[in-house]
Amino acid sequence: MAHNDIRIHEVTFCGRVMKWAEALFKSQPESPFKRVEIEESKGIKRKRSDLRIYDHGKTLLLAGEVKLPGTPDGRNPYDGCLVEDAFLKASNAGAQFFFTWNVNKLVLFDSSLWQKPLYERRVKEYDLGLNLQEPADVDRAEVEEDIRAFLAAFFIDFAQIVLGEREDWGMAPDELFVRAFECHISWAVKLTSEFLASKAANDPGFDQQLQSWMARDQSWQVIRTDPAVWRMLLDRAARTFCYVFSNRLIFYESIRVKFESLKPLSVPRRNREPIQLYQHFQELVRGAVEVTGDYETLFYPFETDWGGLNVFGHEDAADA
């Protein structure tokens, strides 16, 4: 979907949310919220937040960015660029609270703790439990019902925050890390699962190797003839591969804090075939082993990990 088409769809969705929210505020006169505005500009460089919530005195209470599921910007509400953009727009407009929302998850931020890094200010995640995959999914009648129910619950919760009735409402740092990590890795897991499914369906040798890994190395009960069970096993395998690989990268980054000679993690612009991507990261962790003189058993830099190689199998893996 072209950028302009995505933006038009976003504006349409935000328009619906505005109507639902204002109808909700009208039905609840005791609510501190009065009015909703949306950013209708379809340009790339927009200066205002997508949605803005005002109180009865015309004070801006909440502003944020909305991205549709299945779009490049809608994969992760914790994306650093998205969060910073939402923060700057809300801050420039004078709003203490801001959010990022990819419809599946809304993440609420309190920017008042200015002395702390952005992610250490109060943050709370609201998971709608929708698992939407495409922009058009927001148009389904049952999804609209779920969103309207979420808005009703969210504004009750947010009203308590605004009125000071809930002071300690943010996530603990460890929970924030886990939630953000889950969102960051979800796209890679999805692509890896799709690659495993396609590869196993078209390559009998790979299919046998994958089933053997599941049964022998993971002690999973493999039922290849049941599509639902097989899909569950593929998703579990993809998650395992991505988690193991991510743990290696996270540990590498922690080592870089002490050993500044280590290269920053990066994805090459060229040579993006699976084996080339895998070897690129193997070279990085090999450097960590050489510099520290340790951690070879964690990084295993001198052997090809079949599971890790599968992380790069999908054609979009480098972007993920």
C-alpha cells in the first residue's frame, strides 16, 4: 500500500475514533474529557499529532500517533522513532500525556518526569488482544465493536490518571523491557514462521530436518498431519530461533558498553542473502570473543547454527 493510501486510511480510522470518543464523552458529563481533534493532513511531514483529547476548559490532555496494523510504521508501538515523534508533537502542543497506537496495542506515556530518559518516564501498555494483520482489518464490524469497548475502558482508566486518583500507574522497568522486546521481535518471528512454513512445504529435506530438530533437540511432539498443530509448532520454532539470536545480540550490546572497540550492530545495505547476513553477525560476535577472551560458549562464533540461519530466510528478514 502506497504511503498516501496508508495515510488516507489512517485519517479515516482516526475520524471514526473521534466520533466514538466524543459520543462517549457526551454520554458521561462527569468525564474530564470534552473534545477530540484529528490531524487530517495527508502529507509525510505532519506537525500535529494524529489524535488530540481536550478537557472542558480546552486544555490539551492527551495527544498521540496512530499507525495501522500491517503497515511499516504499525508493526511496533515501541519503535524509537515513532515514540520520539509522538513525544515531540505532544510536547510542542503542551500535552503532558502522549501515546502510540498501532490498534493492536496502545502505549501511554507521561512526559512530566523530564529528568528521566523517555522510556523511564511512566509508561503503560493497553493490549486490545486483536492481533490484526492488515489495515483493512480495522474495518471489520466485530473489530469496531472491540475498539469502542476498549475506548470506554481506556478513558475510565485515563480519567483516574488525569485526576490524580492513580499516581503509581506505570509499568515496572523489567516489565517495560519485556513488553517492548516482545513487540520489537514480533515481526521477525512472524516472518521466520512464514519462511519455515513455505520452506518445509516445498523442500522435503528441510521438512525432515526441521521435524528432527523439533523432536530430537526440543522434545516436542510433532504431528505433521494436523495443520493447526503444525502451525503452532512452526510459530514456536520461529520464536525459539529469534529469541536465541536476539539474546546473543543483546549480550553483544552489553559488552560494547565496556569494550568500545567493538563495532555497533548494523544490517548491511548490500550482501543481504541469508548466509551473508548470518555471516555478517557471526563476524561481529567473533570480534567480541576475541576482544574479551571469553563467552565463546554463548556466542559460538566459529560454527554455523542452523536455527540462527533460518532467522534470515524470509526475503524481508533484513528489514525486520
